[in-house]
Amino acid sequence: MCRLTFFLLGLSTTQVLGAALGKRAAVDDCLKAASIPVDTPGSADWKADAAPYNPRLTYTPVAIAVPTSIEHIQAAVSCAAKAGVKVNAKAGGHSYTSLGFGGEDGHLMVQLDRMYNVTLDKKTNIATVQAGTRLGHVATELYNQGQRAFPHGTCPGVGVSGHALHGGFGMSSHLYGLALDWIVGMTVVLANSSVVHTSETENPDLFWALRGAGSNFGIVAQYEFKTFAAPSSVTYFTASMPLTKANGVERMEALEDYIKNSMPAELNMRLFAGSSFTQLEGQFFGDVAGLRIALAPLLNKTGGSIQMAQSTGWIEALTHYANGKLDVTRPYSLQETIYSKSLELTGLNGTAAKDFVNYWFDTAKNLKTRSWYFQLDAHGGKNSAITNGNHASSSYAHRDKLYLIQFYDRQYSGAYPSTGYSFLDNWVANTTSSLAKADWGMYINYADSSLSRATAQQVYYGTSLPRLQRIKAALDPQELFFYPQSIQPNAAA
């Protein structure tokens, strides 16, 4: 098939390979002339940076630039454009679909993890955060420098850039909102290699677009985050959730009613289930007594009970969910062969709840050869800072959604089986079959490799897509910042 394509284009295999090698040489020469640090192919640094989080999707970059300054990023983008090569930033390396590589071979990777400084201005409580910083390091530095914090996810090795630019949901988002809600400024390298600053008043269209779809418009080199005082008392917990196929719909609807109408802002919680367990877990900003009062209406209705509750400080609570060292910089490596999907839902009741529960108990629980789980997070509701935030302030399109669900399937050894994909595909398809399009979407931070470009744009960006396509056309019409599911420029959208 590839050979046929080459001849249809009027090119032989030799010519195509020669063109690829020519681009590599052009990129290498340009990076060297600009004195940009790079990984040498075959070196330990190259092997570390070229190792994807998800080995199921392994790609080879044309080169790996490892900048230590904004000027290095700027020059790397310029080199890619001159050589006719696509360019992508790799900040943390946890992309489920290897988007930091560009999602295909032959891109220039800009590996940012040598840029991880965090500086807190104690007069304004604004934190300046370099783009290669990992979440655990940001949290540690903010606390050490002034006992400050901002909301973010639980995995300490996740990079702040991909996380915050596409939402940034975590165990404090119900009270404090998404990570992107706390960004007040960014320094960005654009496709023409210019450097601009963006905020609500400077380049406001770009500021809107970056906070929700940021991987499409440039490389953010530095962030300014507002911060809050780290809570003095945080209670993390697990609680039983005795769900069966017989009572599943009833109890899912009880959970929905609780999250939608009465779950207090201080409670952050998810339903976490695998083949052999189902539980509630989360954290409460307050003490154990307050947690018991907050959960009582739900547990009384569903027959659940608190199994573990521990009050501690902010850093200790983050460490609990980190499952290891919190302050992570370089070197860092984590790999899992996975397939993942997501859903953002306005609700899960009636027919949709029945379809979800039936698949859960009839199919998922009987599939003994897979190592799967799902996490159904309380994303919205009457008391959610996400729901109550300004829906027009960013391109994040799912503030109306009550739930954020991550479906995750692991293969512990060997290649992911070709028969494995249909398991999660069918679960999502069954759940959404009775729903209107407006009632569901997907979360790009749990990127799904099965989606076509057209579908990905719609489910990730929803009603924000037309404006995003216009901004893409204005800032990157040649799609220098490209990956297989990136936003297509359309000036008329």
C-alpha cells in the first residue's frame, strides 16, 4: 500500500526516504547553528526522552530539542518551520496517545522538562511556573515558598502544561475549579516564532483558546498562576458503595441527585471501580466529623459506609494520592501499555444508567483477562466551582457536565491485544446511545487514539470549536503545531 502511494505521487521509495533524511539533516543543522541543546540519537537522554508513557503508541522524532530558555524554544520552532517539519512540545510525557511526539513519526519534539523552575511572588501570591514543571514539583515549591496551592491532578509526574492547557481536573476542583481557571498569564512561542504574552487583556483571543485547547496554538514557555492558601486540614477517605446489577440504576441515580443538588463544595469525590472492587474515594476540606456529616445523606440512601478517613495537611494529602514521591523533576519514567477512553456527561440516569450498569456487570466484571478500571468524578453540580465558573472565559467546553469518567484498560506484559479495543469502545457506545449529542463529550487529557480527527474535535471542544478553528487559521494556518486530532484551521468557521 505504501509503495503504491509513493508511485501515485510520482515518487519512488528512495526519493521519499531521501526527503525524510534531508529534513532531518536540515533540522539538525539549524538546531546546531542556533546553539539549541539537543539529545544525541542513541544516547541515554535520547532513550529517556523518546520513551512514551504508552508503549502501544511509539513514534520516532526527527530530532529532540531540550531547551533551557524561551529563546531556545523560539529558535527550535523557527528551525522546524524552515525545514518543513511539524513541531510539538513534550512537557510531562503522560500523553495516553503520545501527542508530545506529534502522534506520528518525523516531528521535532521540544522536550521541556529541563525548564522546571517555580517562583512565588509573596506580595501578589502569583506563581511563575516554567512549562516543563511536573505537578508534584509545583505543589512542593508553592507550599515550601509560601504555603500556597492551586487545583490540579493527583499524579505527581504529569506535566503542568498538557494538564492545565486542556482543563486540569483534580481532587480539589469541586471547590476550587480547574487548573486553567487559575492561569492569569502565559508567555507563548507562536508558529511564526514570535514570543507574545497573553492574559485577559493581552491577546485575549489566544488566552481564551490556550485555556482548553492549548496544544494547538503554540508552545507555552511560562505560566503565571494565581494561588490560594493551602488548607490546614484535609481529610482523605474511602467509602463502600455496595452496587449490584439489581440496585445499580437506583443507586447511580441517588449518587447523581446528591452530586447535582447537595454535595458540599468542600467535598471532592469519585466513584472508583474495577473488576473486583467498587468504592467512593476523595478528599474533604475539613475534619473527619465534617466529612461524616457531608456524606451521610448519600451513604444513608445507598447503604454505604466510610471505610477509612484520615485528616492531615495539604502536602500529606497530595502525597497520599501520589502513591510515591511527590516532588518529581528529571529523570522521570513511567510506562504502561494502555487503551483509554473518557466521557463527560450532563447526567447518568434512566436508559443511559441502565445501559452503563448492564455493561458493567454483564460484560466488564466477567472479562477476567483484562485489567480495567473506571473513575467517575463529581465534576459539576450546584456547588461545583467548575459549574459556577464563567463558561465563556475559556475554550474548555464541558462546564455544563456533571460527570467526568475515565475508562482505563492495562496490558501488563506484551502487546495490547487487537481484541481489547472493542471492550471500552462498546462500553462508551452503549452508554451514549440514548443520549443527545449536547449531553456528552470527551476530555482530551484522557486522549482516545480511536477517534477520527473530525470526531475528536467535536467531542473535545464542542461549541468552542468554530472559534478555535478561526483562531487556528489566524495563528497557524500551515499547521506547524499538528497532531492527528489537532484543530483544523478554518477562517470561515
